[in-house]
Amino acid sequence: MKLAACFSLTVMVITSAPAFAADEQCRFIEAKQDRDACYQRQEVARVARQKAREAREVEQSKPIEPMSSDDETMARAIRGICRGC
């Protein structure tokens, strides 16, 4: 179990490193226009990731099957039935 946890942690660290490296490349660009364009591309990508994350959160928070009024009526009717008296 500990080996699997170590392995998964290692994989997460390795795969997240390139994402951090991509963010830091812009500050080493000497030409101001190119550097600004790099920052602009990163901002667009960040906004897209944020929108995708928000969409996933909204999708996950939705119930699988919303309860209709008929289901609520049936639940109230069943609650009144004595079981195992």
C-alpha cells in the first residue's frame, strides 16, 4: 500500500513539473513584445482551465436524477405505511 502511494505521489510530482516550467519560461524572454505575448497566451490558457474546472464542478454537483413532484408524493405516501408492526 505504501509503495503504491509513493509511486502515485512520484507520478504526480513528475507530471506537474512541466506545467510549472511552462509558466516560468516567459520571464526569461528578453524581447518585451514576445514576453508580453507569452504572458497573454498563458492568461488565455489559465482562463480556459478555470472555466473547464468550474464546468466540471457544476456537473459534479448536479444530482444524478432530480426528484420530481411525483416522486416526492410517493415518498410521503410510503412514509406513512407501517412496516413490521
